[in-house]
Amino acid sequence: MAEFLGKGWSFPVAKDERAPRFAVAEYEASVEQGILIVLRTALGERVMRPDFGCAIHDLVFAPNSAATLGMAEHYVRDALLRWEPRIEVLDVTAVGSDDHDEVLLIGVHYRVHMTDSRFNLVYPFYLNWAAP
């Protein structure tokens, strides 16, 4: 059953330390890396697939406000529902970091369909990255 979850090169692509080949990610690790690829890709970034990715990158210069947190949650949920069919998105929450005003911590709670396993992932997103 787990073979349907996928197996492929790890991201970022790296050499396998134990063998002369590329490192691979498989099963739930492949799903987690798939989620991160979706979240780290800005819409329009891929030439042959401009609709792939997450609109969260449109918030880079947004203020750290309740509206921004709500939009971040919406964009992440929408992107994962569209681009990661191996999971059920259970919840997405965005909160500001206690240490840095420019950091949003986006929690993704999901269930892998094939194994019925539940996972949590926290994705840090940076607002006002270029601000002085």
C-alpha cells in the first residue's frame, strides 16, 4: 500500500552518502517534501507550469496583521488542496513568531490518505524580507 505514496529524488537533490546515487525520499517523507515544494514555489515561477505553487508569496511585503494571517492560511490550504492529492488537509493555522515580527509560522495538519497517518508541519514564512 505504501508504494503508492511515491518514491523519488529527495529535495533538495543530494548525493546518497551510502551509495553512488542520488538520495531518495519515499512514502511519508516524499509527501512532506511534496508539501514543501508546493509552499516554496511562487505562482508563475515555473515556466511550463505557471499555475503551480502557492500564492503566499504575494504576502511578502504585507503587514503582520490578522488579515495577513487569514490570507496566509487561505493560500496554503488552497494550494495544498489543489496540488497535493495524497493528503487531506485537516487544519492550517498561521501565527506570528514571538521572537521576530516578520516571521509567520504556518502550521499544516494533514492526514496521508493511503496510511491514515496524521502529521504536522510548521512552515516559516518571512514578511518584509527586504525591509531595513
